[in-house]
Amino acid sequence: MKINQFGTQSVNPYQKNYDKQAVQKTSAQPKDKVEISSQAKELQNASDIKSRQEKIAQLKAEIENGSYKVDGNSIAENMVNFYKKQ
């Protein structure tokens, strides 16, 4: 014999708690947020984009021709300067 049945509907004493939890889960979800740094904003200048695209095209051409040379001293100097800033 089932105690909680009245006719064709059953009583669920935990339904209110379940409904509250469902509402809390949907309202507690954090919203996505994107922030662009000031450095990124500076890089978005149109003049900078053209000059970078020209430089990239030049580097690609040098790599394809086999004339691109890596300057190890410049790379090492930039690495040292990068870690000094931190």
C-alpha cells in the first residue's frame, strides 16, 4: 500500500526543494566577459597592421628563398631583456 498516492497523482515532498535548487543553479552561472588590454588596443592601429603585414610578407619571402638568417645575439638579448622586466 502506497501512502503518498491520492487518486492518479503522487505527492513528492521534495519537489519544492528541487525547484529551488534548479532556480539557484540557473541564476548562479557566471557570465562570460572579455577585456582587451591596453597593449592589444595599441596593436590594433591600422598603420601598425600594414607595417606588420609587410614585414611578415618579407620574412616569408626570405624563408622561401633560403636567405633568412637567424641572429642569435639579438634573440639572446631580447630574452634577457624580457626576463629583466619581470
